[in-house]
Amino acid sequence: QKEVEQDPGPLSVPEGAIVSLNCTYSNSAFQYFMWYRQYSRKGPELLMYTYSSGNKEDGRFTAQVDKSSKYISLFIRDSQPSDSATYLCAMIRGSARQLTFGSGTQLTVLP
Amino acid sequence: DTGVSQNPRHKITKRGQNVTFRCDPISEHNRLYWYRQTLGQGPEFLTYFQNEAQLEKSRLLSDRFSAERPKGSFSTLEIQRTEQGDSAMYLCASSYHDRGEKLFFGSGTQLSVL
């Protein structure tokens, strides 16, 4: 079983919809949680970074962490066609230097 | 700040050949990482440098793989005697020493082994 599980999708939504992306993890040692966006043939780009349980908002993006359930989410409000990409969750143990990624969810926002 | 730069963007090689990739990190970043990503999967950690010291290597990194970061600036990743299973996107990332959890990735080198 992988340490980080992510539904691969694909997920297709109409423009303006609210998108919910999720990951679960098994290792309670993970302390930092990130969401990366990856466009086709590009490297991942850091979108959101959180440390503690709770919500963090940045523009149309909200990251949510529930450490008790080992569950993290990314919400995208008013989704745009330019949001079409693969979204990767990632996490890291406090003393480690390596990120553990989910497999990514492919999102398409239809105009 | 021009971001993390990787060369070449694409590499096609025959099985058994050696290949070398280069990564130029963001200039102020002293940490540098190599990851490998296959289709439909997230990136997997390969190795990590702090300045010129290679501090961590994944078990994924067989003895055919070697990475260097002379003088703590650019890094090279060499794969000897390539195999078809080495076909993947090789990603380089860098970070500040005290913000090690915030990685900035390059666009990667896509390797195809025929």
C-alpha cells in the first residue's frame, strides 16, 4: 500500500464549478503538506503549503488538512479552463528532505 | 531569478548507452534534488544535495546512477548502461536551506530508452 493515495481521475467540470481534490495518507509522521500543479510536459509548480490542521486560503484556492483523519483537500473556486492540469498532493516528514507525492489527479475545466 | 533550468529537455538513446543530464538551480538555493516521474505517477525522490554534499540517496538509485554537484552550483545526473525501464521524466528541484519543504522544480528531461 502506498503511503499517499490520490484518486487519479480524470475529473472534468464546467467552468465556474467548485473543484474538490483529495488525498489520504497512512504515515502520521508527515508534518508539511503541499499541493502542486503540473501542466503537460512541465515540472510541478507549488500552489499551496500548509503545516497544521485547518484551512489555508490563497485567492481561489483553499487547502484543508485533517491530521486526525489523515486527509487533505484542495478546493478550487470559480474554476477556469486555465486550471486544467494534473494536481499532485505532496507531504514531508519533519526531519526528512524528500517529498512523498500522490499519483496526481488530472483535472479538465470545460469552457 | 530565472527558475530551475534543465538540459536537455528531451533525450532519446539506445539501450546500453550512457546519458547525462544537467540541472542549474535557482542561484540562492543551496539544496538540490533529483526526482523521477513516470506516466500517471507522482515524482519519486532519487537524491538530495546540500551545497556540494550528497546527503541522501533513494533505494531507487541503482549503482548505474550517479549524481554530482561540484562547487555546490549546477548538478549532473548520469545513467550508465541505460535500460528501457529508465525511460521517465527526470526532474530537478531546488530550495532554500531553511525552507526545504518548498521545492521549485524545473521542466524536466524526458528520457526515452529504445
